Amino acid sequence: MKLSVKSFHAFMTVIAAIAITSAITISSISNVFAKVEGDTIILGSAISLTGKYATNGLHTQRGYDYAVKVINEKGGVTVDGKSYQLAVKYYDDESTPARGAQLAERLIRQDGVDYMLGPYSSGMTKAIAPVSEKFGVPMIEAEGASRSLFTQGYKYLFAVLSTAEQYMAMAIDLAAAKADDPSKVRVAMAFEGDPFSMDVRAGVINKIEQYGMKIVIDDQLPADLSDMSTTLTKVKVLHPDILIVSGHSRGAATAARQIGEMKINVDIIVMTNCESAKVHEKFPKASHGFLCPAQWVASLSKSDPVFGSAREWNDGFNAAYPSYTSIPYQSAQASAAVYVWKVAFETANSFDKDAVRDAIAATEMETFYGDIKFSDAGNNIAKPMFIRQIDANGSYNLIESADQMIYPRHVEY
């Protein structure tokens, strides 16, 4: 049978319409079933398991995995009357932002992941956030504290931790409280050049200016975080009243080691990432008296129905990973991020990305990690920072006022 030209065009129009309809239908089905495999909800994360952030990347992964284990053992996630288990698909981002962005896109486009857990560090989060935003995939992150992450207008990025400018503010307050005249306090600083450390520095600078303190050293750590002897040589010559260091775990380990090797005594030494770098174990003498900002402490009087109290989470995590003598707060906040996913799925009672995203945005709850409430920008506005000091026994003691602090810090090398 021959078709007229007009009939042929009409026939092809119908075929095209069917094809488009089928594509839309297939796409819709794909979107529905990409979110779960059977009775398992798949979360995705590009995380640093090698490279300079590997130590904290492992702490983060363990926090995710522990939360998944506990949630699954306690019935999992209930959506529309059905119970689902959680699982996380990981790729190693090698501590490289470009690689992290590439792997985030792979998780979303090739693996069908519609729910993301963040990487470790602000720099890696900064690389991955535009990818999840582009595809409308919610990401709950626990390790990117840079304030600049929450000034970009992202709608799909949420962070359970406090932002970086708050990290060391209390340490400057403590130094001022110990001084007869705060304006006479002399400050030495050494920061990594990543977004997190630059935001920490900005918060420190703001506090220093409030008190009229004098900065005598303002250095940037080398990119590989392997040596800060140049800064410490200046410290020995200039005798500052307070030394501030921010360089993630590798930078903390380098600083503690070289402070010991060079026999540095400064009245106040403040350092990020003390616990995760295990400075209290590896450098017990040098680390005596270090002040260490923390997102979370096990003595916190907070709890939730899944993990129990802060102490119960701490003890359970330590039982799962007994190599720790002091639990890194990075692991605690990683578990909190997974818990927010559970609550969001159940609140939305749906796997629709946007419905779940809206449930995350509306989160307001108490957890073992502390209170969580997201601003319109996606950062947690309900939780403070804490500061602890390492004593002669290697224990971390919460410091809430200057009179609780070991001062001046002095070590007999």
C-alpha cells in the first residue's frame, strides 16, 4: 500500500509523538527507580580516601557507615508504609577538586544517585556543590564549613556543621581574657590556603581587630602541608603570645611534630583538627596545652531516638572503631548528616527529589550531635562551636571560660 506524501507526514508525526511520549515515560520511570534498588535507598559520596585529606576522609566515611549501620538495625527508613535500608556508594576523589566534581557527576548521571552525602573539606565541597545543584540533587554535607559555600544561592546544599568563621573566635576571647591589656596581645598565624582555612582566618582577623591585638606573623602553609619550620623559626625569634594554625589533619600533625622538634613554647597554641590528626597520641609532650576547636563534644546534653545521647553515640562508634582514643568530631557530624536523610525521607514520605529537598530545608530537630536547623542559605544556624584543651594525660577538656584553661602553656622539652 502506498501512502500519499501528506499521509506519510501524518504517519511520521504520530510515530514521533509516540517516541516522545515513550521517552518521557521511560525517563519518568527511570527517575522513580533510580532512587532505590529493591528495598535499598542509595546515597552517593565522592570522598577523600587518598591524598592530603585522606585521614579526615576516612573519619567521615566511618561516620557515614556507622550511621547507616545503626539506622538499618533500628528498622531503616519508612516511606509510604514500607521499610527501606540505607547504603552508600563511594568513589575516591583523591583529594582533588576536579576529580571530585567528575565523580559527583558520575554518581548522578551514570549511577542514578539522587541523594548525595558531601565530601571532606570545604574545597572539595566547593567543587561538587555546583554539580549537585546543576542536576537538582540534594546534598547534605558534614565537612565543608566555609562560609562562602552559603553565599552562592544554592538550593540543594545543606550543611549540619557550624561555619568556619566561628572556629577560633572563642580562642581569641580566651587570650583577651588572660591579658592585662588585650591590645598588647601579639598574634602569630599560619593557615592553609583552602576555602575553609581562609574563612577561619577571616573570623580570627575580625576578633583580633575587635580587641586591637597585633599580628606579628601571618603566614600561609605550603600546599603539601609538610613543613612549617619557616613560621616556627619566626615564632622562636618574635615570642608571640598566641600561635594559631589551621591546615586540616596533615597540617596539624606537621605543626605538632615540628613544635616538639623545635622546642616551641607559646602561652597559647590553637590548632584545628587535633583529634583527627591524633596529636595527643603521636606528639603527647608537644601537644600539651593545645586548644582545639570542635564542632561536637561527647559530653553534650543532646540526644535523639535513633542514636541516643551524645555519649551513647560516642561509645557505640568507639566500639565499632576501637582504634580511636578520642573520637573525631568529623565522624559525629558525618553520622548526623545521614540521620537528616532518614528524617527527610520519612517527613516527605516520598522519593521525589524536590519533595525530599523541601523536607530537608524544613528540618528543625535535636540530635546527638546538637540542634539542626537550616537557614535559607543551607547552613546550620542552631549549633555553636566548642573549644577543648589537651592536658598532660592526653585528654581533651571542654573550656568554657578562661579560668578553666591551662595557662600559660609551658612544656619542659
